[in-house]
Amino acid sequence: MDQEKISNFIKKIRKENNLTQKDLADKYNITYQAVSKWENGINMPDTLLLKKMSKDFNISLDDIFEGEYSKKKTIKRKILLFSLLFLIIVFVIVLVFILFNNKDNNSFEFKTLSSSCSNFKVTGSIAYNKNKSSIYISDVNYCGGDDLEEYSNIECSLFEKEKDKTIEIDKTAYKGKKISLEEFLKTLSFKEDNYSRMCKDYINNSIYLEIKAYNSADKITIYKIPLVLKSECN
């Protein structure tokens, strides 16, 4: 029995398990000075304590007495290490694949929507990816200049025309103190996150805004504003 080998092996086991000399001493209800003496080859643990260490750290007594892991044990440890490394690599590859695909599926492209009506200037867009399209209209300006009427009731609807069917996508309304059409439009915006038609299937003029303005005599002024894409969707 080589006492120096055993002392070095005890130190190796302690460090591999991230224990200080005091931690190891507390574990076996001894002083840290005793552990220091083991590791310096001055004293050795008794047989009963060696058996406890063998069980606690999953090593054989032969390994302790030989001062090294048996070849069989070393091979097992290497296989375990390589298996763990392989699993980590597979996990990273899968994670990167998922993130890449989510980015691809969730990232949006934007196409500008504008008005083909000379009396109105519209700032808007269609945002789309592989899964859905969304419509955003943030700014509608009246530039006709002729409508100076003040209205107590104004409605603006976003419509989609599909063959012979007209569908109201969204609507906003004002009712109260009299305001001009221009003042009403300053607060107007639309955001439709689940537009039914995919961007690539969009047909110019199939989406339009319709404004209905009622004056004090309930006379209705109606404006229809067709919206067009400035370029085709991919």
C-alpha cells in the first residue's frame, strides 16, 4: 500500500467533488487538520472511514489503495463525459434550428399602402409573413380642400371587397361636438392583425376606406378611398 498515492487520491477525490478540507472534515465529523494530514501522507483514514468514502464517492476500495481509478472506471467516466458532451451538442443544434425557424416564420415584411384617390393622402402598410397578413393605417389626410363643413357624426370603415361580397374589416366613429373632416382624420388609425387575405393574394382596390359624414341636417357626405400596394408581395 503506497501511502503517498492514497493521500494524493483523497485530495483528487475532494477537489473533483468541489469540497474544501473543512467540507470533507465536516462530512465525516473530524477536524480539517486530520484531512490535511491525510492529504500530506502523515496519517491515513481508518478502514471504516475508507469504506464510507468508497460508498459516498462511488469508488472502490481497490481504487483508493491503488491511488487511481481502475481502467474500467476511467473508461466509464470517459463514456459518460462524451455522452454528456454529445447531448449538449444535440441540444444546441436543436435550439438553433428552432430559433432560426421561429425567426423565419415570425419576421414580417412590409409593403406600402397608399390612396389612388387624389383628395386623400393615406399612409399605411401590409405586414406579412408565411402565416398571416396584417393591415396598418396610421395617417389619413384630406387634401381636397373643398369640404369645409363641420360634422357632429362621422364614421370611417375599412372594407374588403371579395367578388360580389363586401366585408367590413374595422370601423371607427365620432359623435359629439362639431368638427371638420380634417380634424376627425387627425385621430384616425386602423390596425387589423388578422387580415383574411394573404398579401400575395391581395388585389389592388379590394381594400378601401369609406367615410360617412353627417351634418346637423342629417345630410350624408360619403367618400370612398381605394387603397393600392406600391409593389407586389413576394
